[in-house]
Amino acid sequence: MSTLVFLEHHENELLKPSLGVLSKAAELDGEVTGVVLGSGVGDLPARAGKYGAAKVLVVDKPELEAPLPQPRVDALASLVRDRGFDTVLFAGSVLAADVAAGLSARLQAGLNWDLTDLVEQDGELVGKRPALGDSVFVDVGWKGEPRLALIRAGTFEPKETGAAASAEVEQVDVVFEDFSTAATMVEQAHAESEGPSIEEADVIVAGGRGLGSPENFKLVEELAQALGGAVAATRAVVDAGWYPYATQVGQTGKTVSPKLYIACGISGAIQHKVGMQASGVIIAINKDPNAPIFDFSDFGVVGDLNEIVPKLTELVRKRKS
């Protein structure tokens, strides 16, 4: 295979989900090339080498400064046509989903989305996709080339290959369509937050309806702060307006894979499980001993989280001091 991986970046950092997809691509047979699209990208491309990219193509143009999809579709379509890539991989995000869909339409190529694995079977690339509420997995394929795949964010962890720290970097020039540069980004808003994002955090403390009220999220926040982690929430909590949507973990939220996941007052429905089941160690705190989350937790604490969480926070702070 000749694989191109879309390396999304933000604030001078390559995003972790993109590096995870790059690492996965490097494990498959064939040549792996990364692509960085932006304006003033600096040394970002060279950093991709230690995650498996033999080469990184760079399109550094003013038209790519704003995170708009259409100019990126132009750039990728040009690269795929000129270089003959038969596979293009994206890590799931709002921007990547728009770009992948636009590229699929432009090249009349097949796009499989929400994939949780990629494997080679009998010389063919096969994707694994959840179905029926993530209760089963199905094999999906492509009828022709190029093959486009959008991987569920957080599925693959970035892995350093131990090879050279930098990749061969090649600057590429592309021509943009007139309609692709017609849109202008007027404003880009960011949610105010402290600490790491849930996609990047090694430790996540998540809260569910068992907290009882939005005010009790302070307990979760204090524990996360003591552990140097991030705060997450369930869909029920987000839908109730207790916590921002950006923190939602689950089937309709984000997929995370921290080293430690502490679930506070979360029942453990399948829709939440699929978003965090890849965590290294899962600890559940719930007053219901029959809560489903205990079935897939490494450690379980049955009791009142209003008493347990503050004590745990206090112990962590004492240990750190």
C-alpha cells in the first residue's frame, strides 16, 4: 500500500489522534507518508518521523491558515492524483470529517468512517466498524482506490518507532479552486478550560447523574486537579446542561484512552462504555453494587461518592505534598 495520513495540528502541535493513526499505518505493509497542511507550520512536519512517517509532504500556504475544509480538499486531491496514493487515513475530528467527505466526493472514492481498527486480510485492507450501538463489530472494505478511512478519535495511541527523530520533508505547491477560497473564517471560539483536554490527558475523572446536581461536579474537578488530569462527563449530564458538551465521553461524544479513568456516579451503560473501555485502569465509584460499570472496572468502590471523592482528593494531595 501507499498510504497518506492527514496530520491535523493546532497551536503548533500535531494532534495526538493523528499521530495515533500514523503509528497504526506504520504497522501495516507499505510506505507511509504524512501530510501537513497549514500556514507557517515550522518544524511540525519533521516531528512526525518518530511515529512512523518515512516522508512528510507539506503544503504551507496562506490559504490554509484558517481551519477550513475546502482548501484542504484541493491540496489532498492534488497530492493523491499526482503521487498515486491508494489509501488516505484521517483521525476523527470535526475538520477531518469535513475534509474526508469533501475528498471522497472530489475523487469519487469510497469512504469508511468511525473505524476502530485496520487490518490486512488476504492482501486486502479491512476496516473494523462498530454497529448496533457498538455491541458488535463488522468488517468493511472498499470497492476501488483510493480508499479513504476516518478513524474514531482516540482509537490508536501514538507509538514512537525508535527510528530517526525526523522524517524527510518535502515542500509541495498546489493550486486552489476559486470556490475553495471564497469562504472566510470570521471568528474561532474556544471553550475556556484548565488543564489537559480529555483527548490528551493520562488521567480522567468523569462524573455522571449519580453526582446528584451540577454543583457537585466541584468534587470531580478537585480530584482531577489533584491528579493532574481532566474532567469528563456522560451524555445524560451534558444533555441536562450540567457540564459542557466538549467533555462528553461515549458513543455520541469522544473516545478516550487514558492510563487512569475514574468514574464517579456513572452507571456504565453501553453508550458510555464504548467511549472509555480502552482506558488502562478503570476505577468506579457508585452506591449501586449492581451498576453495570463494575462489570468492566479494574477496581470498584461501593458507597456514597460525596464522602469518598473528597477523602480520595485529600489523600492524593497529602501524598503529593
